[in-house]
Amino acid sequence: MGRLAKLPAAVAAVIWLAVLPGCAVYETYQKCGFGGCPDDQRITRDVRALFTQHPALEPPNLIDVHTLDHVVYLNGLVDTDLERQLAESVAAGAPGVVRVVNSIGLSGGAI
């Protein structure tokens, strides 16, 4: 059972490595460990909560939020560049965010 309990942490580490730049992941691991830096989870929750206040960012748009050492990483798809810019602006306004890396793509759903 002990090995199974470690599996989610290993899977999370692989996902982080696939999604975020490797150097940033390694530096943050050195600084904060696998659990992430203090406040990272809170920042992610705050950004997601702020997104719910903007109907343009809700489904069918798909935006994933991760925070690593107070840097918010946005991934996913939205219909327009304006929604992409709005997501970045909203995320930057969350308390504790030092930078936003916006990797949101355009789905081309709206013309």
C-alpha cells in the first residue's frame, strides 16, 4: 500500500514536467519540495474563483490553472484572443501572483 500512496505524487511530478518548463520545476522543487511553495495552491484557487466571475472565461472555454512559486501557468483553449487576454489579466490580478505564463490557444470556435 505504501508504494500506491506514492504513486499520485509521482504522477503529479510527471504532469508538472510535461506542462511546465523543466528548469522552473527543478528550481521550485529545490526550494519548496514536491508539495509546492506556500500559497501556490491558494493562488490557483483564487485564480479559478476569479475566472468564475467572468462568464466569457467559463465553458465551453477550457482553461487549466497551475501555480509554481507564485507564477501562474495558464493552458487550454478559448474562442477569441480577447478571452485569452482577459484570462491573463484576471490571473495577474490575484493576490500573490508575481507573473503569468499564458499558453492558452485559440479554438477557432467563434468568428
